[in-house]
Amino acid sequence: MTRDELRRLIQGPIAAVSTAFDDRFMLDLAAMEDLTEWWIGNGLVTGKTVLKVAAAIGEGPDLTDEEWPRLLGTVVSAARGRVPVVCGLKPKDTLHSIDDVRRAQDLGAIAVQIDLPFFHHPTQDDIVRFFADISDATNIGILIYNTHWFGAPSMTAESMLRLVDAEHVVGIKWDVPADEDYDEMRKFAHLFNVIDNSLQPVRAHQNGARGYINWTVDVYPQYELKVWELLESGCYAEAQNMLDRLYMPLQELSVKVGRRSGGYSMHKALMALMGHPVGPPRPLSRQRIRQVFASHPAPRPRARLHGLRRARAK
């Protein structure tokens, strides 16, 4: 598809969806099939949104290279063309990223979301080459995730403009550091779809953005679709009022929850509250390590080893 065709698809309140796990923290693909049907039945359809799987809120960085394709294939199959599906990819080198994009393409994703290559300490030139090379080597859309908080320089407006000939770069998930100008998006919003990632949908839309990210699109679809309808109609005060009623209390609660634990427990708790439990988030704990080792024929330390060593020392 061309950039213009992709821009018409990747817009609205973007549904960055949770990944369902069972009680053993393994993929629950049956639940993902049911959820996909529920999301579509509640208005998350082509022209209004996309389903974005395996992104950060979907615990994409915790999924293995065997798991994320299974997850993506399940959601694409369940969607049956009724809503576009975008896949989040973990940051890797250019060649590895191209391989992943091709896998996502083969599984039916219309686009991928790719972070800045922050592990490589890139310059702006490096960032431009990275996304241009991926665009040249693949045939689906690329949504740049401006993950400057991981240490890479924030994508500048000038760098975005240098990607105008990279046909498959369709947009950018936009947030900037506190000392940079958020409104710089005005320089390129007519060329690429800007997706707000700073909880400022009204300001973004006034600057030409074509969508936004938050926690509740997949949790309460009707609410977010109404917000988008108001934004598209230019009813900014009413849209902001709706956003304030829901976002501000959730933001305050998120800060409190974050003091105890990070991760994606907040989003999964919201899904459960609305009657669609998606299991626990994968923990950063020894329990997960035990589960991984339990599924492999790895050698186990013998309980009496230390005792033998102590005996020999005597």
C-alpha cells in the first residue's frame, strides 16, 4: 500500500491492546480471539482505529520470537479484515528488524511500530538511515515510536522531513522531551500521520495529528470513539472535558500504582474491571525464570553440592 492508503487506515484512537496470559504466564490465544471479536463488535473497525498487538502495553518486549508471531497471526485471523492490525517490534539492528517486518507482513499486519534504535546510541543521521533502509526493504507501513526516554535523541521535525521519500514510513508516535517543542509536529503532520503519545489528544489534533494513544481505547471503546468524533468535528472543549473526566483520575491512580510496581498491571486491572480479564502481567521475578527452566532439560544444581564442598574443605 502507498503512504496515503496507509494514512487513511492508521488513524483515530489507536487500540494498543493487552496480551492475554493464562495463570502460568503463557499466551492465551483463545482469549485473544474472543477479545478481538469483542473489540470489533464495539466499534473498533477499519477507518476508526487499528488494533496494535505486541507493543509495550501488550508486553511485547517480554514476548519471545516464537510468541509474538503466534499472537499476531491469531489476532489477524480473528479480525478477518474488519480492522487493520499493527504489530509492535522490539528494537534491533537494521537487518534483524527487516526480517521481523517481513514476518509481520507475511502474517497479515498492515504496519509495524518500531522504536528508535536506542541501543545503538544513534545520531539523527543514523535514525533516518535506519527507517529509510527498512522502508526500502519491506512493503508494509512503518510507525516510528519516538522512544527518546530510553536514551536516543528525540526524532526531530527535520529528520521526519528527510524521510518523505521513504514510502512506507507512514507516521510517528509523538512525544518529545520537556525542553523541546511539541508543536514542531506542524512541520510534517501534512505528510505523516502523527499519533499523540503524551495524553494531549486535543492539542495534537489542533496541530494536525491523526490519532492518539491512551490506556482505555480497548477497555472502553465507545468512550474513545466519541472523543474522536468530537475531535474530528472540532468540538475541542467538549472532547477535552471527556478526556479530563477519565484521564486525570486514571493518571493520578497510575502514579500511585507505579510507586509500588511498574509494568502493565494497571491496564490489565482496567480490562478485568470491565469484565474482560486478560490474566496477570508477566513478572520480573524468579518465578518466571523457574517456569522457563522447567520447560527445558537444563541441568539442576544438586542440593547436597555445597555440603560436599564444605566437607572437602575440612
